[in-house]
Amino acid sequence: DIGFMGCLTKNSSGKIVEAADIFVGGRIASDSHLTGVYKKAVPCEDLVPIVADLLVERFGAVPREREEDEE
């Protein structure tokens, strides 16, 4: 599982922006808990490439080729 907890952080230019701590693992149900933080205070604008790399590294995802006009 991948989890996110919202927070605030400063971006590379020093502006305070919305961000998220990224968690990997943990449990749900009556004994639910979070595991250790994978990365802390990641600005939301930086989440997609970090999560994409995480999916490949930890979960065996295979990246697909993107067209030039895709984001």
C-alpha cells in the first residue's frame, strides 16, 4: 500500500506550498497503522515522478512509453 498524509513545506524557491508525506506499507482494519515514512514533505507538484519511481522500484510496475503531448 501507498499512503499520503497532507502537510505544508517550502518549495525550491522558498514559498510555502501544499505537500504530502509518503508512506509505504502498513495495515488497515482494526489493527490499522502507518509504517515509516518513505519521503517527508514532498511538494504536490513533485509527487507524480516520485510515486511513479516508487511503483517501479517496490511494486514491479512497468513504465509505459508516453507520447510527447501526454503529461
